[in-house]
Amino acid sequence: MHVHGSCHCGAIRFEAEIDPNRVGLCHCTDCQTFGSAGFRASVLVSGADFTLLEGEPAVYEKTAESGAPRRLAFCAGCGTHVYGLNTSADAPSYSVRVGVLAERGELRPAVRVWSRSAPGWVEDIGAMHRIETQ
């Protein structure tokens, strides 16, 4: 599936070829902190299938629990997190944040990872009172 993404202010734009079955929710404590929520939705993309069209993201490098370095890319202007980059593998791979994709409404998560770290309330989201706009 061909997707298009951008940060909130539009300074960073990209496109990618993705497998919609590779969309997942991550409940690790880092994703909770960086995403300011109980999880973050991402889709895995090979380096060959990701093209940065405009802008140069700022990068924060962290160390994953595995000890591998992870580069987290975000817009220095608006602060939108765009992707994580794994550079320790044979070929780079991206973890593109689903929320920045124009096609996000078509992408349904297929897996939840680091579920041991998920806040208990995550299981109750479907039953919560809904307000359509605010």
C-alpha cells in the first residue's frame, strides 16, 4: 500500500510502501512517554521502501532495552514524531508513526507489543463514553 505522511506543520513530508498487516501498537514505556499516551501506533517499513520528500527531521537517539540504538525523528518546528529508525540491522528499517499518515483511517493495528507495560485502562477504551467532537 502506498502511503503519504507529514508532520503537523508540513515541513517534513515523506512517502512509503507499507504492508498494512505490519501495523502495531507498542505499549513500551518509551512509546508511552514519547507518545503521551498508553501506546503508540506504528507501521514497520524497510529502508528501501521509505522516501523522505521534504525537510530534515531532528533526531533524538535512545538506547532500546535490547541495547540497540534507536533514532527517533521528529519535526524541530512543530514537534511531531514522524518515525523511529533502526540502524543496527543489516538494512535500516523505519517504524513510521501511523498518526502522521494521510491514510491512517485505513490502517488497523494487527498486533500489540510490550503489552506487559500497557496501562490497565487500555483494555476499556471501547467501552468508554464517546464524545464525537469538542
